[in-house]
Amino acid sequence: MSEQNAAFLPIADQQVVFRELVADALAHAKKLGASDAVAEVSESKGLVVSVREGDIETIEQTRDRSMDVTVYAGKRRGSASTSDFSAQALRETVEAAWHIARYTAEDDCAGLPDSDRLATGEHPDFQLHHPWAITADEAASLAIRAEKAARDLSPLITNTDGASIDTFEGHFVLGNTAGFMGGYPYSRHSIGVSPIAGKGSAMQRDYWYSTSRDWRTLAEPEAVGRYAAQRTLSRLSARRIKTGRFPVLFEAPLAVGLIGSLVQAASGGALYRKASFLVDAAGKQVMADHLDIYENPWMSGAAGTSPFDSEGVRTMPRTVVLGGVLQGYFLSTYTGRKLGLPSTGNAGGSHNLELRSRLTRSEDDLEAMLKKMGTGLLVTELIGQGINYVTGDYSRGAFGYWVENGQIQHAVQEITIAGNLADMFRQIVAVGSDAMTRGSKRSGSILIEEMSIAGA
């Protein structure tokens, strides 16, 4: 079948074609003398439409495809890729990877995952693919509605950085010579808007967005626009505060970033290089004793859902932190071997992590969390990447709101918050019921007992 005809097949039929391509690549690698091989064939397409001041600003349509091949000559490894799916290109790509493998240095930890850890057999339909048959004009109309809702909320909204619709879908097949072959289609969609309030040196900008694998569950454009405008208006008349040590409440969309910091520090790559403050921390107290973190790769329709990781290792729900004690790391086959541990099915990242506190009550919304804090800083935006994962030192620019007696007093800008992640994790005194998912992580707002705030 020609490549042109294959592109117009239904996804299920394209998956069959992709499996044949993978099988052919693996067979050719073995014929050349490879001890093992891995091949992945993928294809994706997307549409991004952005508008500003009611007019279309950009339309981007993408279509990408790739075959990636890794070939092993014992403990030597070589990789090559191509976007040409013809039989000749397939053979040449495998041969390129083979030639590289023959001349690279040996690595005792290189090789395929253990066969008993591979996700063989059928897996459930996790509802990861919801294509959106939307035209550029229709997408622009939705984005314009979102931007208009933001502009209409108040005359103080004087401009916007625009609004956008982003739709993306793809599918892949991954296989190796240990007997694994699997793949599935997927999608993700989003709508966002970024209003500007005020004039001159008093201007402020904020944003909001909605994202989902299923376009039907996206928030209404008007709701996204209005909330983005509300967030922007609340930033007007922001000012600095005095330097000191105060309680800090991370808004839920930022709180998930703290979970991400834990993942980074507990990932195999950082651990075997001794570049993490959590080296040898498994089985030890790393967070407050009321906190648990769960990983669920099998959550239907979620962003981090997958029956197997990027190596074909099966995923499993597990508890990462229990009562503040770190139960395990985030390991691929390679990093696990470096540490003398089995893969945790996390090649490619974590899967649907959720932070929970045993102290959280259903009524602990953001307003209740502000009352718990009393006087301190509510952080709604972080600036910069000031995290040292070797030491745990944390220092980032921030925007937020000064709170006294549980009530927001005014917006705060031009400040820096600082601490150490090891201390911050242990000083989490509360997690709100205002849980929000961002990417593959979910958390409510997080209240930390005390951090340094550098202001005026």
C-alpha cells in the first residue's frame, strides 16, 4: 500500500500498517546481526488558531511523522530516525542505527526491558482519543468569543495578548524484539485567553485556559474569557511588600509544580548521577506525615494515562508517598539498572499524580485556606526556574496577594520567595479541597508554614 493511501485510512487500519512497519524494521535489524532492537512509528497533526482584537492573528497547521529505531549490538546502542516510511528508507534507517551501535562504547546498563515487565496482551480502552473536526474559521470564532467575553467584563480591560484554540491528535506503535508490540491513538485540546488591564506603567496581564483530551469537556469560551479577565483585574494596583518570613499559600495551579519538583528530585536520572537532594531517600520521611501521593496510570481520559511507558513496560497504580514517607522513585529500565532497581514504568515521565492530605475537609476551599493562613502571601504566579535539585534550594520571582486575617488586602509584585524543598515539603501544613489538574498532576492549594519573602 502506498504512503499516500495509508494516510487516508481510518486510525484502526493505520495502526495495522504501523505494526507492519515496526515488524519489518525489527526483522531487518535482526537480519543485520543486532542482538535486540526497538522501533516506534508515530504520526500526528494539529491546528492552532490565535486571534487578537477580534481578528485572526495566526493559523498554524502541523503534520508530523517519524520512525525511530534503536539497535543493540550486545551492550552497544545506536539510534536513527526518518520521516520517510518507504521500504528503502526503513532499511537505510535501521542500517544507520546498526552502524552507529557497532562503534559506540559498551554500557552495562543498556538493553531492552526485562520481558516479564513488558505490557503484553490487550489493554482497556482508556478513552484517550477524541478527534475534533474543527475548521480554522470555527476555531477562530471560538477564540474570538473568549476574547470578547474578557473585553466585555470591564472597561478596565484595555487590551489582550490574544486568545487561542489548540487541537492535536496522533497515534503510534512501539515494538521491540523481546515480544512487545503496542500503540494507541490520543488527543488533546485547549482554549486560552490572556487579557491586559490598565494603562501605561500600571498595566497588568494574566491568563486562563481549559484543556482536555475530549473537546466536548472544555470550558465554554465565555467562561474562560471572563475568569481570565477577573484574574487580570485583581492584579491592578499591585505593590511590593516588606522583606520577612511569612506563611505562603500556593494557588492550586501552582501547587502541582511542587509535585513536579518532587518527581524531578526522585527521578532515576538525577539519583544515579547523585544530582538530587533525595538520593537514598526511599523509605524515609520527605514530606509532612499527613500527606500521600498516588500515581494512577489507568485513569480514563486523563492526560497522564497510559497502559505502558515509552519503553513498553507496563504501568501500575501505586503509592509514591505514604504518610510523608517516600515509597519509591520514578525509574526507567536504564536508570533503574544504574541504581540496581527495577523499572517503575516511568520512562517518559510520571502518570496522573495526586497529592492528598489526611487533614483536608470538603469545605477547605481557597477561602478557607486563606483563613487557615491568617497573615501571609497567596502566590498565583511564579517567575524563573530558580530550583537547585542538588541542594533543594528554591528561589523564584513571584506575583500574588497579601493576606491579613484571612482576607486579601492587595496584589503584590516584584518579590522573591525562597526556601529549601526538603524543608518546604515537611512544612506543608494544609492542602485545600480546591483540587485542580494541570498536565499529569493534581493538587489543591498548598499552605507552607513559612518561607522567606524578599520585597522592598
